Amino acid sequence: MRWKGGRKSSNIEDRRGQSVGIGGGSGSGLLSFIPMLVRSKTGRIMLLIGVVVFFGSRMMGFDLLPFLLGGGSSTVSSEPRELTPADKEMGEFVAAVLADTEDTWQALFRKQGGVYREPTLVLFTGRVNSACGMASAAVGPFYCPGDQKLYLDLSFFRDLKQRHGAPGDFAQAYVIAHEVGHHVQTLIGVSDQVRQSGRGRSKAEVNALSVKQELQADCFAGLWGHAANTERQLLDPGDLEEALTAATAIGDDRLQREAGRGVVPDSFTHGSSAQRVKWFRRGFESGDINSCDTFTLMD
């Protein structure tokens, strides 16, 4: 991918090397209410629910412990570790990709008569505090609609290459563009519609909605790839294959097999490898946002 020499986005918040600790030593966290809760049957039920939510969030990569201990406040060291030349180059790469997604979506929104509000991309190491709560690198790259920021620990790119067999800079760019796709969904109201549609539904139905949302983000990533290729000639030979390999590597069915589990389609939240490849390719080949209506075209 020909990213060097291009514009770099200023919407980067670099927290790499900063340590996130638990603050709020006033004892005002939820744990201070435990003695009062155990005195009543209702309180004990609430406490049991809290324990289930706590451990469920840990399994998903989010850490609620700071909120239990100190009301959700956190402290960040003021002196991050010095970045290596390789670290700095990766930061420049991310800024270049984000800038190109900005150019793509500004043009697409203008075409639709709208205005694109650019997101911020937060680079972090290990764990990070967001408007969606505390999260560890284990959760992978994610977008938080609460603060309209993308969160990325660059160690994910190492895992993408070494654990999942999907190397290459365009594979990495696909991951960033996918998270930007979730920001676009927030701006155009898709994310709210999915949340509202999921209320009162079964777990399998909610998962099915999540799959459609994730596949649309893949298609949106493909739209960016189309513009980067046809309008700015940023792609090298083999780049498309890198993205398709990455989409295959992080399909739900592939990940379930790698974990030694059986493939359970009702548990999918992002889509199968074949679906992820299909929808990224559809956006990449068409360049048309109307081709990314996964909610209608998948029915």
C-alpha cells in the first residue's frame, strides 16, 4: 500500500505507553454498598446480578473493576514510555489510513447531501478507558459510540499476522476502515436502529442483527478500499488479497474452529469468513454505498 508521503490525520490520540490505573480512592465505588445490599433479599438478588455482569464483562475484555472500586475514575501516567522508530512509523501509518478514510467519507457524505464528522482514533497499550468502559487489548480494536472514538492496540496487528496468518499493511488498513465503518453507522443512525430492534429479542436474533451490522461495516471498509484504489491509486498488487485473507481469518466460524469449538451459526456476532469476504468485496467492487444494505439484501 502506497501510504507514505500522503496526508496524516490530526484526529489521533496517542496513549501508547501510558499506564491506566484505578483512581477515586474516596471509597465511593459500588463495593461500598455491599453491606447494605446483603441485608435484604432484593439487595442480594441485585448483588448476584452484579457478579454475573462483572464476570461476563471480563470475558468480553471489558474491566468493570475500576467502577466497583472507585466510581469509574482512572489515572493516567503523565510520562509515557519513549516510542521506538518502529512505533512512530506505525503511528504514521495509522494516521495516513485514517486520513484517507476521512477523504473518502467526506466525499460520500457530500454526494448524499450530508456532512461527515470525523472520529478520533485512540492508540493505546494494554488497556484503555473509554466512554464505553474500561477495555483490555484482548477485546481487539473497537469503536465506542459514546465518545465517537476508535480504539486500537497495535499488538492486534501482530496477532493478525502471527496467530491468524493475515500479514500486510492493507490487511491492517482494512481493520481500521472497518471500525470507521461503525462510526459511519452511528452518524447515519444504523447503530441506534440496531439497538432498538434488538430490544425484547432472543439472543440468537440479537446476534443476527449484530452480524448484519458488522458485515455492513465490512462493506463500508470495501467502499474506502474502492476509493483508495480507483481515485488515489494507493494499492499495490496483492493488497486486495491481503484484506480478503484478513476477513477470512477473523470470521466467526474460523475463530470457533481455532478455539477447538464446534461451529454454531446462532452464536455468530460478526459473520462467517465467507460472508465477511463477500461484503468487503461487494463494497470494494461497487464503490456504491447503496450496495451495502446488509439489513435488506441478506433477507
